[in-house]
Amino acid sequence: MTIRAAAPGDFDAIAAITNHYIATTAIHFSYDPVTRDELVDAWQSTRERHPWLVLEQAGVIIGYAKSGPWRERAAYAWTCEVGLYVVEGAHRRGLGTALYSELLDQCAAFGLRSAVAGITVPNPASVALHERLGFVLVGVFRDAGWKQGAWHDVVFYQKLLATGPRGPNAGDAS
Ligand SMILES: CC(C)(COP(=O)(O)OP(=O)(O)OC[C@H]1O[C@@H](n2cnc3c(N)ncnc32)[C@H](O)[C@@H]1OP(=O)(O)O)[C@@H](O)C(=O)NCCC(=O)NCCS
């Protein structure tokens, strides 16, 4: 099993993993499948500040984790939104923990201050994984999405990746 940075050739597999969960669950709030090109655009436009990782086993991509901007205004630039997906046949083998631990280490290395994750509930696996890795519940958005004929609550978690009063850039007073 290898965890490595995503590369252009990985995005058909990343789209397939995502589209399985879009089609069959409310874990992902899109109604329509994502295309490879949309994902490549998202990766290309954020990769200077955010890591995207894949989990590869015997040459097959079986999971991925990504970081991206949480909100757009300038002062939010050091808060990221993270997420991960592991193919169904490979759950509960420690792969999600390994993948996310590496992602969060890399987010910290990118200088990001905290990571935010939104989880459509119920999702006991994702809640347990986030809590195990030090995320703290910050709130519940009731009926935040309508999918598959039902309203769904989304719980938001946050993990601080750095602490202390210093700004992100030495001497930066903005
Ligand atoms: C959430 C997900 C990434 C977890 O990945 P995973 O590789 O199965 O997780 P791990 O094997 O590292 O498990 C880590 C811990 O999470 C918890 N966990 C995992 N699966 C669980 C389940 N089905 N029920 C309850 N807890 C679970 C356990 O505490 C587990 O540790 P343990 O096995 O030592 O008890 C995976 O279930 C997944 O891809 N789900 C679909 C997509 C998804 O929900 N993504 C998150 C969107 S917010």
C-alpha cells in the first residue's frame, strides 16, 4: 500500500470512487456525477496551497484524500476543508486513518492553521475516524441537504493544525 501525491493519471479512478458515493449515498451532496476534468481543474487550481493524496494498492487507486479552501475571502486562506473516500471493499483496515493522517501532516506543512470537515449523518465510520484523529465537533447544520428523498443533517468538525498567536507570515500584520 502506497500513499502518494495525486497525479493527472489518477483522476479517472478518483472520479469513479467519488461517483459511487454520489450515486448510492448522501455522503456526497452532488446529484450528478463529477467528471475527471472537473476534478483535475479543482486539483490544479488549489494544489499550490493544498495537498491531494491517493492510496494505491497493487497499482490500483483504492482511496483518496484532499484539502481545499473552506471559504473564499482572503482571511480564510489558512483554513482548509478536507475529505476522504476509500472504496467499499477496503474499509476498516486502517487505510482511511493512514491516508488522513498523512493528509493532515501535509496540510500542517503547507502552513494551514486548521482543517474543517462536514459529515452528512449518520456516518459512524467518518465520525469515529475524525474524532480519533483529533477533530472536535463544532456544530450541526440541520436539514442542510435534500438527497435521495430525505433531508440530511451535516455535522461540522475542526482540527487545529497549529496554535499560538503568530501570524502565518513573519511580520504579516494584516
Ligand atoms: C470513512 C472512511 C474513509 C473510513 O475509512 P476506513 O479505511 O474504513 O477507516 P479505518 O479502517 O482507518 O478506521 C478508523 C476508525 O474509524 C472507525 N470506523 C471505521 N469504520 C467504522 C464503521 N463502519 N463503524 C464504526 N466505526 C468505524 C473505527 O473507530 C476505526 O478504528 P478501528 O477499526 O480500530 O475500530 C470510509 O468508511 C469511507 O470511505 N466511507 C465512505 C466515504 C466517507 O464517508 N467519507 C467521509 C466523508 S465525510
